[in-house]
Amino acid sequence: MSTVEHGAMTAPSEEPDAVCRGWWAEPAGERQGALFMLAGTAMGVSVMDVVTGDLARPEWVDLATVVHLDALGDPEGGVQTVELGLSTGLVRTAGWTGSFCDAVVDALHRLVEALAAAPASTQPPLAVVPAGPPAGPFVADPLPPEFPAALAAPAPDPAPVTSPFAPAGPAAPASVDPPAVEVTPLPEPVVAPVPDLPPPAAVEPGVTPPPFAPQATTVPVEPAAAPAGIGTSLVLEDVVYLGGHPSETKKKKRCTATLTEVAVVVDGPGEMSITVPWSEVTSVEVQNSDEARFRMNLRVHRDASAVILTQHDGTKVLLEARDCPTIPLRSAVVQLLVDQPVEVV
């Protein structure tokens, strides 16, 4: 059986960026010694024969097909157990050295940044066809020469289709005289008598009364409350505070993080409220679960993103945003901080 059943690709032409010896296996299968090679965004796997000890011809996997890469447990003897899942449904476990793990994570990080910088769609825009009847009969495109001539013959005209809603029986006559309609004349209008109104009041000479003078009415108006937000804001509702701020050292769940153009405000259960002004932040890192595991040794949910706020004194405030994809969140933070001297990684 092939070592890599799905996601295989041709061998790259460039030299490998990283190489390590480890093992390769199915999630519940027997481990086999293997040699791993990383070249750009491709990873080669060469499995060792258990009898002769020879290495098979490497098979290459495109890292763009990787949907998750998780570390399982702690390293043993300098080898870290990882679980690799591809978009085709293939799942494998492997044993890599720490340096090879870092190289694969860096390659995935560069690939994610390249996908984020690419346009949303490379397809050409669809042509808008104005509504209206067709200009002429439909003409099919010519078939390729390899198709038989029988397929190129025009199809016979279809039989006329009778609507299922058409009434049964003989057709109605071409013209039918409408039935006579009796028109009833309307009654004569009744003119109401003119009411006897008193004469208008006398007006002093030189004074012109207003055409309409309503009675003045005073209506109390409550002053409008000032808006609570300042400018544009980004609200993350399901947030786990992991620590880092001197005012709160314990992990807090069910928090809300509000990112404005001025600061980051984290509100949690009870009276917890943390404010980190952007003037005190040097960089913001938005990482997925794999990056957070290998780079920060943080265990976050697979569907969550880790947000790391690094301050001028080196303090790092750590947040976990649940059900928040990494790439859209990083793009939103970049747009929010476009006028701030803060680096978004």
C-alpha cells in the first residue's frame, strides 16, 4: 500500500529545507521508521523497509491540503508525536524532532499568510445578460472531432406539451358575446345646507392677523445620551482569558473582548475588567491552535484562535477566542489598527 494515499504530489525541484528521521503510522497502526524531508510547501515521506532497512522512494504531500496538525503528549527522547490530517480525510501520526516541527509550522504559517494576501477569488466576473426574448434560435457549439457523428445530429422537435392545468374537453369558441350587464344610475347628489356662521371679528387697521395661530404647547424633551463606543470596534463574545495582565492572574472563561481604536477591554464574570491601551502594545499575534501549541506552548481549542498582546515591558496578555477563524480575525485586526503603530503578526 502506498504510504500517502491522498494528497500526493510530484517531487519538488528545490533542495530540502529540513530533514529528520522519525516514524510514520496510521492512528492505531504499527510505527514504521521513516525519513522526512521538507521543501518549500511540500513534505516528503520515505518509509523504511522492516526487513532490509532500505528507504522507499519518497512520496510528497502538499502542505496546502493540511487541515490540522496537533501535538500529542510531550516529547520522548527528543521526538514529538504529532497527528496530521489532510483535506481528503487522511489522518496519520508521526514522530518528528523539535526542529522539524518548527520548520513545518513555519511553512504552514507562510502558506496561511500567502493565502490571506491572495485575492478572494481569481475567477473572472460573470457577464450580465439583459432580460428579454432571445435574438434567434439556439445554436449548439460544434462537438470535438473525437465524438461520433450520431451525437452531432440535431435532436427531433419535442412533442407539444399540454399544460396539466388546461381544462379538458373541446376548445372554447373564438369569440363569445359577453352577457348583458344592467347599469343602475346613481342617485342625485344631496347638497348640504350652508351653516349660519357668525361674522368675522373686526381687525384693527395696520394689523395683519396670522393665517393660523395655534396655541403654544410646551413638550419636555429628554437630552440624548452620548454613544458608549468610540469609533470602530471589534467585539469577540466567547473569549477565555488565559492570563498575563498584572491585575488578573487567574484563568477566566465566558469573557468578552472589545477591540476599539483606542484600547482592548476584556470584561469577565463578576467585576473583572481589564483595559490594555494600544499605546502600551508593541505587537498583536493571532495564531491558530497549532501555532499556539508549538510557539507559545498554549493549549487552545481546535476551532479557536489565540490572541497575544505584547506590551513595551515584555508582558504578554493571552486570550483565546472561541469559534473564531484565524485568517478573518487577523484581517479584521489589521483593518482596525491601520492607523496605530502596532505590528500585527
